[in-house]
Amino acid sequence: MPKMTVKEIARLTGVSIGTVDRVIHKRGRVSPETKERIEKIIQISGFVPNPIARSLKRQKPYRFFALIPDREEDSGYWGQIIQGIRTAADEVAALGINTTILEYDRYDAASFWQAANQIVEAKPDGVVLAPVIPEETRRFIDTIQGKIPYIYVDADIPDTNPLCSIGQDAFRGGRLAGRLASLFASSSTLPFGVLVAYQEDFHILRRRDGFLDFAKKKGLPVVVKDDINLEKQDQVNQTLQQLIRDYPDIQGVFVTNASAHCVAEASRTIRTERPFVIIGYDLVYKNHMLLIEGAIDVIISQRPETQGRQSLLNLYQHIVLGQNIHRHVDVPIDLYLQENVPPLLSAEMKHPAKERVVWS
């Protein structure tokens, strides 16, 4: 079959090239019947618009932004998301797509808005953002809703309307952690701890709730410690010391973010007389290293680089190519133990130097 063109689609559907162009670009008025005929031909033929030609027609390149927490935060987790976005940006750069990655301090609303306002002023064609500051993110979304298409990466915010959200089911992840705790536990009557970071994070709370749901059904006693700054080693040390004083028979802890390595370091000096199970999230460099050493028992992985890459490619597919994308991309839940963890890359490879992918 010869390659389908806009001209051929117009001939087959009995309309003008301009009408086909309006349907492809999703602009202007076209009757529902005509739109349906054109979309059917596009679907059957596998027609894909030429992104370079479309960019030239616009007389400017497509511009995408990514609004992501600083790559060093959450033990370097966001650096892996950013690496995935950079990979996708390199893939689509030759197709007339320019990408800017803006990083902000997730603990500082002013830092968030300094970056977010750059996006509002630039009026790009699309945005990828990690909604880890829900209140500020909602306010930002209010300023761009209906004006700039956006995709969520890593998490979602209820009652908002992104093109797509990419991430794991946090509740299921928490239930999986609960099952792992019950498997690793030496007794179903002794307590297991849950250390919860960042109370405002919706997906972190869902992990906690999933763990509690599974533990309740299994009859596993649980001790929850909420709103802990798990990135501060001294606070983790104090929390773990208090936890063990209050519950001497505690069997281990589930760490709801990427800071399991801080708990593992604390447990080396605080809990030495008996096994202490540590279940955490994300194969960041320090978690990776301590998992290999056996100081961490299991890591739940969210495939952050895959999430980052897919978020930008989905934006490209929908906005540039006019393709339909799924409203939610559910990222598989991977488990890493000492026996199946991949080789450890260097810290430099895990934490690439800061570099912006910019448009001109």
C-alpha cells in the first residue's frame, strides 16, 4: 500500500485538504460525520503526520517544558526521572521538538513558582510535571487549564484533567509492601513499622493506606510514624531509636519513599542483636548499594527513567502527531532483592551533572 498522505485522505473522504488538516490538528469546526470518516481513514491506514513539516508550517519549533523537583532530592530519585526525559528529548530533537527541563526545590513553594511562572510566560505547546506539591500544583494547573496541555509523571492529583498520568498504583504498591512484610516477618503477632514521609503527598499516603489494608486483613500489628523527614539522617536515627524503645520486638519497617538507606544506616548501630527487615522504594544509588550489601531486604521500583521518557514521548505523540494516548499509564511494580538486583553503576552515572535541555 502506498504511503498515505493528507491529499489522499482528502480524496478518499471527499473533502478538502484544509478539512483534513483541521481534523489532524484538532482545530476549527468540522462536522461530526466528516470528522469520523477522516479519523477512520487515518486509523485504518496508520497515517502519521510529518512532525518536521508541521513545525515548518508553524514557522517555529514545538516547545515542551518539564517541571520536576531538583534531581538531588528524594535521594536522587528525580535525577532518574530527569534522565528519562532527557533521553526522550534527544530522540525527538531532530523532529523539531525543543525541550526545557526546569528543576525546583520541592520543599519551597517560592522555588516552585519561580519555575512555574517561566512556563506560564513561555506559553509552550505542552508540559510534563510531577505533582508532588498538590496545593501549589492545583493553583498552577488553574492558570494553564485549557491553554497548555499537561501530563503528570510519578503521581496524580484527583479531580484534575491531565492528558495523561504516568505512574504506579500507590495503594497496590503499599499492599504489596504489606505482603512482603508478612512474608519476611518471623511472627504474625509482633509489630511492623511504617515510616511515612511528606504528609501532603497523596501517593505516599496511599502507600501507607495500602500497607495498613493488607496488614489488617492478615492480622499483622502495625506502628505508623507519620510526617518524618526521612532525608535527614539525624531525624531518622532519633525516630528509629524511639520506635525500638517503645516496641522492642518490632520486626522491621516499611519506608514509603526512597530513603530506606537512611533507615538501614541507622539500624546498623541501633538494632544489632536481631534481624531487622527493611522494605523500601526506589533503586536510587544508596538503596542499590545497601541492597547489594544485604542491609536492605527488598526495594519496590517505579521505573523512574521509563516514566520520564514515556511522559515526554506521550506529549509528543498527542500534540505533534495527533495520536490518541491512554488517560493513565500504569507502571509495573518491580521488586529487587539482593539475589536479582542489577550491577551497581557509578554514583556519577546515577547522578548526572545538571544540564538543561533548552529551546532557542
